[in-house]
Amino acid sequence: MDRLYGDCEYTFEDLDRTKGMDFVQKYLRMKHVIVFKMSHDVLQFNFYDHSKVILSSHGLLITYIDKNYELTRYTLSEIMAQALQPPVADPEQAKFHQRLVDKLKYCKEMLTPIRNASTNQMGPVADEGGAVHAVSAKPSTVSLR
């Protein structure tokens, strides 16, 4: 219970706020993660190892909270640049970055079928050449609630 009510530097209570509050719009529970779509266009992935990946600014800003509740924030370009560089001398740092990249890959794998399912329900779709194709509006098995 202490971990649930722990005092972290990035948490606070705004008792005077009554308007413009952020809330969960949709959620999806999966094998290794729970995905939350927030009202302010943020996606939060809560992994069962208690780590979290938060995608904001259309996925260009990544906030990572590890299982020890250490918060780090990166831009997507910083993470990609780090992944392309040779391994760092510090093995803990290399392991941390690899774990973050693996979690981001998993997030992408989870979002791709959701996006495809919602695209399939939208109706006619234009391809890259501008040709319009009819798309079925069958209910999908993968969607955020």
C-alpha cells in the first residue's frame, strides 16, 4: 500500500481545479499492458511490471516511468538517435535504453491493429495514388473501449 500512496516529486493534488479536467476516454486491457486513451490526446501504456510509457504530442514526446517510479522524458528523435549509436560504456544505461526501445516497439505493435481496425470502420479510403477504395465496416475485435 505504501507504493500506491507514495510521495513522488511528479505527483500533486490540484484541489481548486474544477474545469478542463483530463480523464480516461477509452481503455484496452491486453496480455502484457493496459492502454489508456486520455481526453487530452495522450496514450498511456501501463505494463504489468509496473512500468509506464506515456505518448504525448502525437507520439513525439515519450515519458517513461520505470518500475522504481523514476521518471524520464525523451523526444522520439532522441530515442531513435540513441538506438542508432554504438552501445554506451555503462551496461546499466545500455540495458535501460534497450528496455525502453523494446517497450516502444511493443506499443507500436499494439497500436497498429487498433489503427487499422478504426480505419476499416471509416468507409471509403483513398490510397497514395488518390484512388478511392470501399472498405468494409465490419465490427473489429480490436478496439479501445
